[in-house]
Amino acid sequence: MIIFNETVKNITGHSPTLFRAPSGSYDNKTISAAEELGMMTIQWDAEPPATVKNGCI
């Protein structure tokens, strides 16, 4: 995560402030690690459109 954050900062001039764990899988260690890097852990839940669910796209 550190290398990624440094890369984003080098490209954009801004450090990431939000973190979403891959597949939405996280625990207290993940949250603590993100906080140590100055990031807040976020999650979202969104259902894809039916066409995407059914493999039509």
C-alpha cells in the first residue's frame, strides 16, 4: 500500500485518503494499517444492472 500511495502522490500531487479493501474483505488490522497511512477505510454495496449480472455486457 505504501508504494501505491507514493506512486499516486507522485503522479497527482495528492496522497490517497480513502481505502477500500479488495473484495470488501477487511478486519481491525486492515483498518489500523490504513489509519497509520492517514487513510480512512470505506465500503460500498452496489448491485450491478441486470444486464451485467446476466453476462449480457
